[in-house]
Amino acid sequence: MPPTTTVPRVCLSVLLVLLTSLPALAQRYTAKQDGEVVRLEDRDSQTSIALLPGVGNVTFDMSVKGQKILRWPYASIDEFKAKPGLNGIPFLGPWANRLDEQAFYANGRKYNFDMELGNVRGAIPIHGFLTTSSQWQVVSLQADGQSARVTSRLEFYRNPLWMKQLPFAHVIEMTHTLREGVLQVTTRIQNLSTEPMPVAIGFHPYFTLTDSPRDAWTVAIGARTHYLLAANKVPTGETEPIEKVAPNPAAITLLDHDLDDVFGDLVRDADGRALTTVKGKQQQLEILLGPHYRAVVVYAPKPAPASPADRNFICVEPMAGITDAMNLTQKGLYKELQSIPAGGTWEESFWVRPKGF
């Protein structure tokens, strides 16, 4: 028989420590909930995102190597909750941007808002009434070797005050996925009602770069068409080539532009995705929209002389349809309004890809 070998006890202890440490060392992605905040992290790319499901499911932070790429002018979560505003990546629903009256049209029928309820405001209602909803619920939080992800659910049909304003029973699920330093936001809407449901949702991300001020950024907008706006910033239905606004849409210098514009006829790649790029000195953000996002609003107001830092952002807004899509469709001025059949679903994603950090 061959001689037996005795492994020293100290070596066994070291071996056990190494073996038990391997899963932690190999864990690239993490997903965790700390109180009311959900955090997703990608260790290798040094990218993290943070969400507040209980306040509109808003993504309030996305950081790359310690550099923040979302505008968030609050000192604390409590300060934001006390007076929430549009910052980070807010969801806009059940419609995005403006309507031209206190009503909307669906399936040829007019639905007047009950203005006494207080959740729809203004002569030109804007951004729906879900941006700060506390009724989102986290239903899944996972991380593995491929990604970190969280899915939140909003059961619209359970709220009588919402159903009074938009009487289409539906459920919204939103999944944030962090993979290889890229954030993917997927929205899925299930129509539980007995009639087709119009889709007019969108997002209003506030992006920023830290290597240069807003006036030094250049933007490339992957669109062919620019929508003309009335004085109330609602599209008239008329369009013009994007070159009328920016002779070189692949390199729009923000120093020369004050943008709050609606673009359509998006330029698509082989996967049907449309690209808008924001570039600073070295930092760059690529915002890609899936094929069911039919328009993009770009909002980048010029800095105010008294407080230029307040305007150090650009909003690249994924839109299922142009501003006022439901009402313009009724007037015969818009042909791309999407709807979900009774019992059907609508699903689409957009992506945020940082580079040069």
C-alpha cells in the first residue's frame, strides 16, 4: 500500500477559508433592499443604481466609478419625499407630457377628467398622475452571474381615483436590469379591461456629465422628423426635417440650442433600437430606445445667468407616442398611437450605456 499523507490541520483551515470565500469573490452583481431603497451593483464596471419604489419607483441615482450621471438636487431621501419633483428617471403615466385639454380620447370616445379629484391639474394636463405614487410593490429582487435586477408592480385597477380618470383596468410591471455597466429599463403593461387601451406612457430621465458643463456638451439625435409646436408646447401635427432645427443632427452643440422639442421617425439599427448620444470631454451617454418607443423628447434649457448649475442636465425622454398622441389621433393628425388589445400586453425597453468614465 502507498504511504498515507497527513495534511497539517493549519492547511485544512486555510483551504476551508479559501473555499468558502470563492462565491463572494466571484460575485460580480449584487441586488439588495436597504429600507425603502433598492440598490443594484456591478462590481466589475463600478456601476450602481438606486431606486425608490415607494416614491414613483424613481431611479434617483446611477453612478459610474463614483461619478453621478443623474440629476438629483436633494440632500436626503427625506428632503425629496417632502417635496418630490422630476429628477432622476421618473415614470410618466398614464400619459407622458402634455394633453391639449382636460380630457383624452380612446377608441373614438371622449373621456373628461374629473378636475375636482385633484390628481389631474391644469388647463394643459402634464405628465399624468403616477410620478410619485406610493403604490409600487417590489415583486422580485435578484442577482446572479449575469446581472442584477429588480421588478416592481403597480396595480392601477385597484385605485378608484385613478380609474375615475382613466377607466382602463391595467397592471404595470417595471424591471430594472444592470448588466455589464448598462441599465435596461423594461416596462410591461397588461390590459385587463374589455376594450383596447391606448399607450401614451414615457420616462423623463435627467442626465448629467461631470467632466464638463452643459454648454460644452454635444448631442446626436437619431431622428429624421421634428414636430412643430403650438404656443402651449403641444404638437400641431405638422412636421419638418430635423435639419431645420439642427443642420447637423449628429453633432448638436448645446451652447447654441435651447431645446424642448419632440422628434419622431426615429433612426433604427438592425435590432430596431434608436440612439441618442450625449458627449462631454471624455464622458459619453448612449440612450437607446426599443422599437415601441416611437418618439423622443429632448429637453435641455439654457442655463439661467443667476444659477447656471441648475440647468446642468439634459433630458432624453423615451415616449410611446408624441406629446398629446391620444388627442391628436382623434383629430387625424397622428398615425402611430399604439393600443393594447383587451387581455393583451405591451412591453418595451430603453437602455442607458455610459462610456468614457
